[in-house]
Amino acid sequence: MAQETTWHPTKFRTHTISQIINQGDDLVKSEVTICGFMEANRGKGKICFIDLRDGTGKIQVFLKQGSVTDDELNQAQSLSRESTIQISGEVAEKRPPKVPEGQPKPPKEYEVVATKFTILTRAETPLPLGVTDEVSIGLDTRLDNRFLDLRRGHVNAMFTLRSRVLQYGREHLISEGFKEINSPKIIASASEGGTNLFPMMYFDTPAFLSQSPQLYKQLTVLGGMERVFEIGPAFRAENHDTYRHLNEFISFDIEGAWMNDDDVMCVQERMIHHIWKMVSKNDQDQISIINEFRKSQGDDPITVDVPSLPFPRIEYCDAIKMIQEAGEDISWGDDIDSSHCDIIAEKYPGFHFLPRWPMEMKPFYIHHVEGEVSSTGEQLSRGFDLNFGRDEMTSGGQREHNVEVLEENLRKKGLNPEDFSFYTDGFRYGAPPHAGWGLGVARLLMVLTGSKNVRETVLFPRDRSRVTP
């Protein structure tokens, strides 16, 4: 069942289409004014039927000679698809279709019998892409014309679900005591080291676009806010061109005081569980719209299966052993790439954590416990990933809260501690142990909706070749 929304009248309309669909019995014979895109028009001579769509649903409008002027009727019959119109008229129950004897009656449907027809804007022809056509459209064409692509039912449903995922995630984090913050996106030095930074000039000062809110959310926790989260953009100048990478992305980021890596893994799995549960409860109408399109493309339907808690934990050392036993050439200290993740996903196809990575593979701010080493004697970290199948969703871990260790870690990474004094100074005056993570919103939507490319789940994606629209 969809969530209830309170729609108030505006200067252009008294009702949304969904209000008429859902409250039709109460509105029959009532005068209403609605607005929307004209999806199709049928009829000639004395009548015209219009399929009208707004952001809440679709309805049939009936125009007939005598109820509207001849000029209005002619305009309606000749109007181009996707033009925007305003209709005033009376709500009526549609004549039900005939059904064989003994079969259940279909649910009631409603229409608006127009008394006034107004063109707000005419759509030019031809359209760059079809809105209601079932013709397959290339992703580049869709993204070049995203303003029209969004009018397609399954695409609109995708971004309705994205909005709900953000809402449910935010609600859950607040329920666990996290406070929402906003960190700067123009920074003086790398958040996570490395060279994947977009340089810029900030007036006369060299600066960068932020890779992550990492350092700032930690400083906020050091300031005594205890538990914080941010939903915001990050920028990575990585030369990827894959189905799951973008150069600008939105992520859930959290940081919590008096928490270790295990604690924040539990926060994350509870949040994802809550999101899936709420989507399953409230948003099956959006899932149905997506499945209707998937069926037309020959794809299997998606289902919202609420994941069980806790998620499996496969420590790095065990993952390496599992991959080796599958015959792959991999050694301790190597990264676990997508093909290796396929092996793990055969046994753990859903959400699963990969904790206890080698310290040398993690950022300078990740914590390690002295003596917590692998069978090779190499130092393990308190860093972890969350995967779904082959795809990484999250990077996170417990943070180092000892300033001397932080500065030594920076030197080991080839970084100058003085360049990070704005960050490390925050640890000189009492720092609680703390932990956190960052979870990519687009990749989460890929899992939820069965999308094959992360660009499908981002309104206006930014990759190596795309900076417009």
C-alpha cells in the first residue's frame, strides 16, 4: 500500500489524479480541475477521449460537443502528445466492462467529463524519445533527454523509490540517535589520500572537491555530537567506465562515538533491513510499475525480499582461502576483485560483510589492534566492506583515535602529517573511540530495482564523458 499524502489545492488544480482514482466514490458528480501531460487522444467529430497523466497517476478525460466549445474540442483532437493541459469538469464513474457470468466484477474506475479544456503548453513534434512506446531506447539517448525519460512510468517509479530509500534510511538513523549534518564539499587536502581528486581554484587558493565527508564527520564526533550522519555528494576523479562507477555519487555516511567496527556493521544491517521492510510494506505499487516494464522487456520480475539479520560475516582471510580453494591465483594481501566476489557470492548471494582487511590496504585513519594479525603475521585492520553478490556497497571501519598512531599512518602512506593538521589537531584534546561507514545510494537502488547500470538510478549521472544535462 502506498503511503498517504496530503495534497492541497493550487492555483492550477483542485485535485491530483490519484485523489480522483482513490476517492472516486466520494467525488462522483463533483467539479474538479486537474492538470497533466496528454499521453494520448482518441476520437473525432463530436467526441474526444484523452489519457491524462500527472505525477500521481493516469485518468481518462471525456470531451463531447456541447459540454466544451467546438474550438476546445478541435484543439483537443489535434493536440500533440505530451502537451500540458488543464481540465475542469465533473467526476463520473466509467461504464464497467462486461464480464462473463459468474466472474467477479472489476474494481470501479473513474473519469472526468470535461466542461473546460485549456492548453498550457504545446509539445513540439517529433519527440526525441517515446514516452509510452515500448520500443527499446539506448541509455545515452535516455540520459540526453532525461526530462522526457522521467515521464516513462518505470523510470518515474525508480526515482520515487530512490526518494523513499533516502527517507526510510534517514528515519532509521534518527531513530538510533544519529543527527544529520552537512560537511563542506570544497576542501584543502585529500580526505582519503591518493590522487583521485578533482582540483579547483577557490579564489586564489588551490582546493579540491571532497572525496568523502570522512574527516569532517569524525571531527564532529570529536566535538561531542556522538552520532552523526550525512546524505550528500562525493567526487572521485577515477578513470572508471563500468556499470557501477560514477565520478559524482550520493552516499549515506555515518560516524558514531564509543562504537567499534562490529557496532556500526550492526547499524548498517538494521538500516538496510528497515529500508527493505518499509518498501515492501508501502511501495509495492512502484515495484509493480517497474515489473510491468520488465515484463515487456522479457526480464524476470523483482521482489522485495526483506533480508534476514544478521548479515553473514566472511573475514578477509577466510575469503582469500575460499577463493584459493576455487582454483584462483590469489595471495594474502591481494585485493578481492569482482571475479573473486563471484566465487564468494555463490555461497553468499545477498548482503554480506567482509571485515578484517589487511591494514596496508586501508586508509590511514582506519584503526588496528596490535597483535590482531593473519596467519602470515601481517597486521589486520578494523576496516570492512559490505557486498551484495559481486558488488561492493560500503566501505567502513573503526577509526584510529590516537594522534601519534594517526600521524605515523600518514607517513606510511607517503602523506605529510602537517597537511592534515586541521584534522589531527582534533585528536590532541581527548578523542573517543569511534567508527563509521559510507554506503552508495545508487548501488543500493541497483539491488532494490534490479537495474543493470548505476546510471539508471541517478537522475543526471556524471562520468568521464558526461557533464550535461
